[in-house]
Amino acid sequence: MSDLPQGIDLQRHRDFEGREFGQGLRHLFLVLLLAFVVAALLNAFGARPSTSEAGAAAATLKVTAPERVRGGLLYQARIVIHARQPIGAPTLVLDKGWIEETTLNTLEPEPAETTSDRGRLKIRYPPLEPGRSLTVYIALQANPNDIGSHDQGLALYDADEEIASVDRTQVNFP
Amino acid sequence: MDIVIRAAVVFAFLYLLMRMLGRRELSSMEPFDIILLVVIGDLVQQGVTQSDYSVTGALLAVSTIALLTVLVSWTSFRVRRLRPILAGEPIVLVEDGEVVGANLRRQRLTVEEVESEARLEQIASLEDVRWAILETNGEISFVEKQQ
């Protein structure tokens, strides 16, 4: 009578016959885990800020904000307007991707007027003289339920006349 | 709804992780491992409930995880072919006093660790061991040689 413990099959449990696939799967999983972490270090899942810029004769517009964020993350967008010509009513128009399903914590400096137009946020500031810059800081938080890609374009107007615009997209991870 | 999905995703990921990491990492709990376990629990909780502080949310997350645990266990019980995948299989580490080196390497186990486990079972030498088997729960069972 064999003294092999019950439930033990030597071919399978000692020699690993027929278990090569499982071993391969384990190695593959570990490689995928490593790839996941390396991808995160390379900013695949945010939230390293990037800068987009647009220029025109009257002014330049520069936006610095992360293009990838994760649910619940607090982050900041910095918008810099540099006037080359006088701008009577510098107005920033933010696509709804900036604010829809996103908590806008603070907007500094305080705008002279804030309105909404077809879901886009319009914020107007006092006149800007040539050579002057205006830096706007927006503190945001991504709502955890908001997943996917959002248009986060931004345009600079002088009253109703468009000066420059930046096309951006933000991807929200769960 | 989203909290149920998040809980299910985290459950699936953790299940896969625990199956793939190797069972020795899970059964040999050093003080650092216990701290790590608490930290992982905290990180997972944040991912599942996020900004939901409600009792309803907590009940939903716990219910989802409990149901999935039962589902995995029921599947393992009912479907024999899936049992090795879901629960793992035993591995022979020592046969007739000789260590099976390839299997120790697969589990990142040293001979010293097996000897230590043997001592805990009042076995002085691996030469006295007929079978040492790494069970699916990560523990090593020893069958001594007949005198």
C-alpha cells in the first residue's frame, strides 16, 4: 500500500505536470503589476500638470493643469494671461469639462463677474494694460463618480471677441 | 451603484493578487506583514468608499464583498475543475527526507524555513520527514517516517 497522503498526486503536486500554464500566468500577472506601477510613475494615471499655450497679437494664454486625474484628487489649474495690447474686458471661458462633476473649491483672484453660457463658465476680470499679466488660480477636486474623458478647452475673450483659445482634454480615472 | 462596482473590482483584484503572490507570503506573518496588512486595508477602504461616509455605503460595500466571497467558495465547491484555480493546490516540499528543490524555488522558500516549520512540529530533522506538503492555506503539513 502506498504511503502517499490522500489527495496528493505526485505528478501534479511534486512534479508540477500540467501546471505550467498556472506558473506562466503568475509570472504574467507579476509583470502586469510591474507595468501598472511603472505606468503610474510615467504619469499614465495623473496627476502631473502639463502646460498648453496659445498666442495672438493681443495676448498670450497659458494653462497649467493635469490632463489626467483620479477620483477625489485635489489639484490646481493655473491660467496666465499676458496682455500685449490693451484688453478692456479680459474674459476667460471655460468648457464645462472644467466644472461638470468637478468641485471648484476656490478661484483666485476673485473675478469681477461670473456667468454661465450653455454650460460654459465665463469669468471676467478688470482691464489689462499692455505688458501686464494676470494669473488665475483654480483649486479643483475631481468627483469620484466622474470617469472618462472631458473637453477642457479654454478661451480668452475681450468682451465678446475671441483672442486666443487652448484645446485640452482631461481624463478622469476611477 | 458605483460603490458595488468599486467593491467588486477591489475584491477581484485582491483575490487575484492573493492567488498570484504565493501562499507563503500570506501565511508567514511577521510584524511588518501585519502592519502592511493594516495599511493595505486602509488604502482599499479609501478606494471602495471614497467620499461616501454613509452607513448605507458601508453596508453595500461589505455586502458585496461577503456575497462575492460566498460565490467564490460556492463555485469552488460545485465546480471541481475550477478548484485548483480558485483555491490552489498542495505542493510537495519534502519527500522521504529529501527536499524538492524546484518546488522550494517556485514558492521562494528556503530549506531553513522548512526546517523551522518542522521544528515547530517537534521534528528535529528533515531526514525524519516522509512528506512535507505546502497546503493551500500556506501552512506546511508534515508526515513523519514510520519507525
